[in-house]
Amino acid sequence: MRPFAYFRAETADDAVEAFAAHPEAQYLGGGTNLVDLMKLGVATPELLIDISRLPLDGIDETPDGSLHIGATVRNSDLAAHPTVRTRYPVLSQALLSGASGQLRNAATTGGNLLQRTRCPYFQDTSTPCNKRAPGTGCSAREGLHRDLAVLGHSEHCIATHPSDMAVALAALDATVHLRGPQGVRALAVVDLHRLPGDRPDQDTVLRTGELITGVTLPPGLAGARCGYRKARDRASYAFALASVAAVLRVEGGIVRDAALAFGGLAHRPWRARAAEEVLRGAPATEDTYARAADAELAAAEPLRDNGFKVPLARNLTISVLAELASRT
């Protein structure tokens, strides 16, 4: 067992200051991912900074109609919140499709965003992995990669981001709020995660010691419908082979606005900008939805065993958009 120290933070500033004094520290929320990685020897922090009792567990509507979600809000509580269920059902659906009930009771909003890939080679310290040990190589490229990326990957890494929640937040144009040694800042959720490039060990654009303090959802788009569709190997407790989060507004049979994000296909939640451009102003028909999916997935570069993900994502896109349009 590797020894580590433990510190329970009372305020966000306490947490950030403790991290600044121990650069090899890690923040501990629900621990549903970090503790597993520590058991496997993948994560070896010298200090765990417990942030689970920080006053960041509220879900509050702001004067402009936005919804602010604290970083330590549990996934189960967020999925069941009445405002989330009625105004942002895509988020509730995404959360309920992830993990198990027991894990959702422990996992937090901030931790869900920052969970690391479930690539088997990343979790196996006996194998080369550029994400875990930069410069050692990517075992997955010639190994088992059925579940891994078809969009945005590089020769250095083909891992996928595992979060369902993050895909819904990307489609909703959510904002993530950060506090760190250099102060506070906010950025779009779609800008939080990185593509692997030649530094796959860097999952996000977080600066050293930065702590997620919350996420804000913008006011709901009037007249829009939203939903989440996920394909997986079994009905419960399985990560996405492909998933689609969609926000769609149709008037008079024409798509007036749309937002799409894919999960299970890339190193980060994949905002489908090319598909959105095809959708806006086009007839709300399955032909339009198919053309939109094709426009986005034209950039896919499947490997030996994961080419099935491309038609799978295409069919999911058509299905979820057709369902949403039928309810407008």
C-alpha cells in the first residue's frame, strides 16, 4: 500500500491552499473513480483533500432563469430535482443511464466531469499507456479497442471520456465554475476537456490546483425539447458505446434551432457543430437528421474493431431527433 495523507477542507479556499502546498494532491469528492484508480496503482496522490463537506451541494435558480448546480451535488439528487426533470430532462436522462443507483448516490457533479477513461490499458499498470505514462505507447491501437474512440483521436491515444452527464451538459451549453491558486474563472463545459493530441495524459484544461465549484445551466430554450439516447452492451451499469444528447426546436415543420453532443466516440464529449449547421433551417424529417449525422460522422476514423460505432451513432441521432420532433 502506498501511504498518503488526508485533509478535510472546510472551505473552497482551504482546499485550494492545501493543494498549492502539495502539488501531488488530489481532490476527493464521492471517490467513485479516484478510489478505484488508487487501488489499481494508477493514481498515487500524496494527499487527499476531502471536499465532500464543502457548502457546494445546492441547486439554485438564479434571477435570470439559469440553474446553478454545486460541485458536490450527488448525481441521484440532481437527476431527481424537479427543475432538472421538467426543464432539462436530457440531463436527468443522462444521469440515470450512468453507473448504478448506489454509485449515483455517491458520485458528485464535479467528480463526474473529471472521471478518467475506462480504457483497460489505462487501468492496467503492466501495459504501455501514454495517458498513464507519457511516452510509453498506446497499447489499445493494436489491442482491444472495440469500445474506444472513432473521432478526434491521435496516434498517441484512442481513449474515450466515460461520462454521460458531461455529454448532456455539452448539448445544454453549460458553464463550469473554477477556483484555483490564480483566482476564479468560468468556461464552457465543451471547452473543459481536451482531445489527446500528443499529450493524452492531460484530460482537461484545468490549471494545477483548480477546483470545480459548480455548473450553471442557461435558461431553457423556449419551445425546445431535449433528450438523451445511449447504446451499451447491457441494460444497466455499462459505459456508452455511443450516445447522443439533443436539444431541438421545431416550428412549422422546420428546425429552428438544435444542439447535439455525442458520447462514447471521443476523448471528450463531442459537440456536433457540423450536424447542427445542417439541421438549422431544414425540414424536420428523417432525411434531414440522416444528412446531419453524416455531416458530423464524416470525420470519423474508426480502427480495426470499432467501425460499428459510426452507423450506431448515426442511427441514434436519427432516432432521438425524430422522437423529439414528434413531441413538438
